[in-house]
Amino acid sequence: MIVYGIKNCDTVKKARKFLEEAGIEYTFHDYKRDGVDADKLSGFVGEFGWDTVLNKRGTTWRKLDDEVKESVTDAESAIQLMLDNPSTIKRPIVEGISKNFIGFDPVSWETALELGELR
């Protein structure tokens, strides 16, 4: 299992704590330190949709010029923006063995854990 995110993100911290308390082993991939793989990001966009993977609620998005925000109209432009600004990627994204997850919701993660999907 690989958890993608940013080390100092509060949501990522909560997700990592959840996994650790559940005894689930994982590798952490920090976008700021380790970079963003374009093919991997494209795969997540294909799976979840660019409008889900692009975090429009975060500080980084809000600080972008309106012209830049308005230029994001499809998967290609969203991926390029996320490659240029990794903080605009929704966090965490978890690449599991049988299923991938985006964002952290303790209730749905608990259910996934019980179903054996979160491994």
C-alpha cells in the first residue's frame, strides 16, 4: 500500500495515524520531497476524475490567479496544474492492493478495513 500526500497536511496526518493504529503497513510518498509521477497522476485522474483529484478547497488553489484557475477546463489542464503545483492534489490518495481511495473519511475507511479493502 502506498499513501500519497504531503507530510505536513493535517488530513494526511490523520489518515496515517488511522493506518498505523490499525496495524496496516504502508509506504508514504511525499509529493513535496519525492515529486509527482505524471503517469501515476494521470491514472488517478482516470480513476477518480480530474475534478475530484484537483483540490479546489485548499489554500494553494485559492492563491492562484483567477486566469490560471479559469484555464483549468479538462483533465489535461488539471494534470498540468497539479504537476506544477503538487499542493493542489487532493490528499491523501491511497493506492491499495485491491482498491484505491482518495481523501480521508474515517467512517468509510473503517468500513473498508472491515471488508478487507483497505490493505
